[in-house]
Amino acid sequence: MRRLKAGSAEQVVWRARLVLGCLALVALCLQQAPGKILPDGKLELTAEPGGFLARALHLWDPHSAFGQLQTDVYGYLLPIGPFHWLLDALSVPDWISQRLWWSLVLCVAFVGVWKLGNVLQYGVPWTRFAVALLYALLPRTFGELPTEVWPMAMAPWVLLPLVSPHVRSGWWRISWSAVAFALIGGANPVAAAACLVVPGVWLVSRARLKLLLGWIGFIVAASLWWLLPLASLLRYGGAPPGPRWLPVVGVVAGLPLALVAAHYLRRLSGLSVSRGIHRRVVPVLVTCLAVVAAAPVLLARQDGAVTAIPDHWQQTASWLDQQSAPGSVLLLSSATEPLSALVKRSMATLTEDVKRRVDSGVGDQALRQELNRQGIRYVVVRNDREDGTPTLALHESLSDAGIGRVAYFGPAGETRLPYPSVEIFDVGATTPGRLIPQSRLVAVAGTADDVPAVVTALGGAGDAVLDADAAGKFDGLPLVQTDAQDQTDAQDQAVEQQPSAVVLRNNRIGRSACLHVGAQAVCDSAQAEAAGEQDGLSRTVQLPAASYQLHGMALPQDGDALERLMLQPGAITATASSRAVGAPDARPGAAVDRDRGTGWLADPDDLTPTLTLTLPAARDVRGLRFESGPYLGGSRPAEVLLHFDGSVQTRSTVDADGYVRFPQRRARTIQIDFTATKPVQDARRTPVGVTEVEVLGADDLRKAVDRNRRLPSYCGNGPNVRIDGVRARTQLAATVGDLLQRRPVRYSLCGQAATMPLRSGRHEVAVQPNAGVVPIQATLTKAGFGDVAPAPVQGVEVWRTSPAQLTAEVPSASERSVLAIAQNYNAGWEAYDSSGNKLTPVRIGGWQQGWIVPAGPEQVVTAAFMPDRFYRAGLLLGLITLVSVFVAAAFSRRLPRRRAGRSIRR
């Protein structure tokens, strides 16, 4: 009786310690950046769990990335999603909801290993306690997110019913093990499956075949609710996110190692006592190990932690959802959170072609046309954090494309100019669907990434399909070859169909060191990015015999040839000992061009910079005045040493207004040595820079560059073209402003060789820089190709009755056409016309969903994502089997008394 009481007292003590251990884990979670939300996988779990779970009820998600298959959202339907939804319904602050989930994960892992160690009688209570604590802490020590290690936390509970020493029926054991497995969920299917390894080995080693088969059946029944959706996902081209392998390894190897550690810690403690070491040394060392495991969690720097989702993001999402204009939203960022978690309007994904365009700081109508074809109405620019691309480049690209800002929210962000935290730009009217006549389509021999360049090169009025997508669905489409296609493939294909055009392009056009806000240049060498092909385009192409026209686009190329185009006759010229960047906006002549948007900046390594002004003729001068604009980024002159015509030297101090005055003297050249500077506003000392230098007495000789002046129009002022070594001249159409602000300019063949006859076969095509411009795109087309004016592309209104169903009101068509929807293509979508005829699906532009519509009157087309039915049926069937497993577990009984003693552990 006394032993019984002593044992009961010890159990009470250890249960109290278990509670204290859980409280310590909760405190550990709560102390991590208290009051702040930390990045933890899916922001929607805390920001909008209701909408997150609602989207999980359909296989197709039209909300994100131009529409896509669900990846792992269905796996959060139990228990992670409901846990967060309940706390959200109770108005628990987001950061507390997050920490409570973390606490639950750690405590479940801790208690599970403790109970498993007790059941298996591995070690003694204190070793089980220590090992359980380490098992819960170690994944966090290695930086694993609690959501990802949830399977590791539940693994002991899957094994626990199977090894219970109490007299239990087999039904009880396998049903409760299956319940534990069901509560893992399907967010990480690989780690979940790994939880079955140790229990399976246990059952096999006990040779309990019937129990093993029954257990497998219950496990399958308990997991159908996520296994069937996973099967739908895999069948239609989707894939769950790749697993994090530490939780997988932790489930397979960590749990057995924890039990072994509990056993051998006891033996180590006994061995230390036998060697004369105090019996508390080993427990103290293990306690220190637990503290060390917790230290990284306590001391970790919490990057990205926020008190709450900032109000400006809430305001942005609210503004976007209030707009009635159709079209999706594109966030120019590598991460769409937190906007994707807040906005109800569909989100687009940043394609590689659009990213290249906006990153370059070069925009034109082609960018706007591409966004319009993608069904994008609003572009969101975030300035609250750096994202690898200068914000100035994004703004300049959008501005040059004619895409204006319509709303902004939040304080100034972390950018060089004080832009608001979030800005919204309006692309212009668009529709989620288009009706494209077949006469407006071309086939592209290349990749999906080539399609926008091809459409732009051919005028931007139509669209394109990849030749592989057109096969068997369109006959006789003009073929456009790109330089992405392998020439061997081109030769093989040439036997079947000859290309009508060839589009060559530079995939990386680079970025200038000078970016612009309107006419204001902001220069910094860190902004520059080298072009992929600085020497122009050189390709070998396979062409049929025909006469060809050639045209393309070029960009200004930094250098003397470009800057000579900006010289004004009879004006002051300037040279310098150095310059910080090679862009024309920062040339020495920018100091005397009467343009406060440009200016000269010396090289940082030039310790004694010099600026030399040359007048067209000697004049009487009596002083200088230096101006330094706020965006120049250079220090202001404080002291200068003046040389007049290379002889007289005068040392002068620059006054507060920027003036240097001296007795009038006659000179033609004035050399200015900058011997001292004043720091800029933030006290940083930077290279000297001047926006303008006024020459008192000869200031009328400073002449402004006429940005609207067109370059002299003559045949030969464009890029040099050589085809098979034969030279052809091109003509450039551009203004000085285009060259200054690095805008794309058009060139084409001119003179007597406006077309070039070519024989059938391989041809060497080289388009090289000339006259200050470098070609970035060249198009060879058969003479007469595209001269016929086909029917226009029409907008189509589209309504979604559910995430997996849509209805389109298709206008009348005079010819066979394609109904294109601005969403990702998937073979699971089926469409029917008004007569109930099934329409043939086709991939448009390499990625968009389309269906071929015959010529005819206006009609209504309905479409549905057919796998969604199987997906939802799978969820329903999984719910039924899951409830059945829970019911079986709840009503399972102990073994009858006469069968006592047949424990699974025997």
C-alpha cells in the first residue's frame, strides 16, 4: 500500500513537471518577438483563414497566379486551418494565434515522447522528460517552422495506441492510431507518410499481420480526405511543394533515437555514479543541453517580423476590391504577400518577360500591350522593402509605357526617392477574355517566353500560339521562327513549313546607371546592369527563298558617338578628368546644357577632379556660379582652383550661393580644379558634382539640348546590317530625348535595298551598333507578310459562377476564332457553346486557356474545370471515412476479461 501511494505521489509530481514543461514551451514561443507576426509559411492562416479554407474546397484557384491548381491548401483543412479559423473568429490577435499554434506543436511533441517513453519503459522519468524536451526543441533550433514539423510532433501519437500496455482491443489500437494520423493533415504528405515507418516496423516485427492490414486500412480511410485531392492534383499536372527533409528524417530516425537516448542516459547516469561521479552531474549536463537547444530560439534575429499587417496594405486591398473595372492585379515583387492574403480580386503572376522589361527601366507601348493581353488592370509597386530592382527602374518603365499612378498608401518607403510604401498604377481598360480571329494568329517556333517579343515585333495587334500547340488544330498559320529554336529543329521543320518571319532579340538589354523621374536623371553606378549582347545580334537562320524586309528596335548605347549627337553648334562644351557613370545624363557637357535634370558627377576615385569649359570664342568673363541639384548625389564645390587659357591660376572660395567671382578677364578655356567640397545633407562625403555651371559674361553660350529635335534623317544612321557578309543600310527614327532617356527606337532597311532577296538555306545575319545605338531586336519578314488587314481582336466579358466554372459572352465572329481567357491553361477545363457542342481547347501564347470557336453569331460559352468534381467528391468521401474512423475509435472497447493478457507488446 505504501509503495502504491509512493508511486501515485511520484506520478503526480511528474505530471506537475510535465505541465511546467509545457508552460515553459509556451513561454518560449510567446517571448519570440512578442506583439509581432513572424514569417511562417502561409500568411493567409493568420490574415484570412476563412477565405483560405474556402479556396481549399475547390481544386482550381482563380485567385492567384493567373489561376492555378491548388498545391497543398487542402492539406490544411485539418487541423491547422480550423485551429486558426477558430482563433480568428474569437478575435484573437494574429500574433497570439501564431504563437498558440507554435505552442501546440511543441507541447504535442513534448508530451507525446514523454508518454511513449513511459509506455515502453525506456529510461527513467527524468531521462524521458529531458529527451522529450529536446525532441520538441531541436527542430526549432535548426530553424524549422512549426507548421512543417507538425508531423514530427504527431509521430509519437501514431505509435502510442499500438504499443499501449493496457488491455485493449485491436480495433481500439488501430482506430486511435489512425485518428492520430488523420490529425497530421496533408500539408506535408511526405513527412506524413514518414510517420508510418516506425509503427509499421513495430507491427511487422511483432508478426501481427491481421492487425497490420487492419491498421493500413484505417490509415487509408483516415487520410482519404487529402489523398484523393492529392491524386487529382498530380493527375492534372500539379505538384505539392517539395518537402523539408529535416522533419522527414526527424520522424523516421528522430523518434527511435529519442527513445534510445532515454534508455542510455539512464545507463550513463548509473555508470557515472559507479565511477564516483555525483549522481546529479549527468542530469545537469542534459539540462544544459536543453538550454543550449533553446538558446538559438531565444536569440534568433527575427527578420521580417511585423506588429501587424501594415494599414497601407489593408488600404491597398480595400481600394482594389472597390474598383468595378475588370482585370487582375500584378504585384511587381518576388513575394506577393501580404497583398495576396488580403485582396479578393484575382492576382496575376510576374512573368519573366514582364520582369525583364520593368527591371530594365525601359518601357514602351509594348509593355502596356503585354499587360493588357494578360488581363492585368492594376500594377502594384511596393516601396516598403528592397526587392533587388531599383524602384526608379520600375517607375520609369511604367511611365514610359504610359501607365500612370492612380492611388498610393503608406509613408515613404526604403527607396532613394520618397515614394509611398505602396503605389497602384492603372494599365487601362482590359477584359478577362478576348476573341482572336484565326487571321490574327501566328505559330511561333520557340518557347512561351518568346511569344510576347514575336507579338510585339509583328505590331502587337494579334496573338500567337506555339507551333507544338497549333499542330492538328490550325492549318496554314504563318510560322515565325525565333533565335531560341535549335537550328537542327529548324532544318527539320523547314521541310514541312517554311517560316514567314524570323524574330531575333537580346534577352537581357541591361539597365542604365541613370534612371529618370520625368526629365530628372538620378544616376548611380550601382543601378547599372550590363546588357547580355553589347555588340549587337549575330545569328544563323534557316530561310526559304524570298525577298525580305528587316526592321527592329535599338537602344541608345553609352559612348562618344551618342554624346556627339547632343552637341549644339556655337555652344560651350565641357570635358572632365573623370565621370562617375557613362550615361549621357552624367556627361561633362550636362553641366552646361541648361537642364537641371542632368549634371556631371566625378568618379569617386578621382581625388582632384577637373572640369574644363571651352567657349566657341574668347569672351570677357567675371565669375562662375555652381548649382547642385538634390538628386545629383554629389558634394557641392567649396573651393576651386581656376586656370584661364592654361596660364593664370586663381584660387577662390565658393560662397553660400554657389558663386565664384574674380576680376574680369578674357579667356576661351576655363579649367576648374575642385580642391574642397561640402558634404551633402546626410553628412556623407561623395564625389563633387554640379548640375549647372553659369559663366558670368558668357552665359548666353550655354545652350539647351532640344529633346524634341529629331535626329538627322538619312539612310545609314541606324545599326549596321550584314546578311551573308553583304552590307545593308538602315534608317533610324528617334528624337534626342529618346536617346537621353534610353527609350527604344525603331530602325528599318532603307535606300535601294529596302528589301533583300535571299536564296533558300542558312544565312548569317549580323545587326551591329552604329551611330550611338545598339540593336536589341531584329525582325526579318517576307515582303508583303502582314499587309492584309484582318478582323480585329474583340474583348469578351467573363463571369465566374464558382472558382471552377465560368461563362463568357462571345461576340459574333466572321471567321474561325479563339476564345482566350486570361488564366493558365489546363487540360481539365472543358467548354461548350450555346448549342451544347464541346469546343476544342488550345493553349494561347504558351500559357493562356483558349478554345476554338467556329464562325457564327453572338453566343454564350460555358466552361468548367471537370476535375473539380472528383476533387470535391474526394473531400466528401474523405470526410465520411474520417468520421467513420473517429466513430470507430470512440466506440471501440476494451478486450473482454477472458482475453486479458494478450497485449500487442508480447
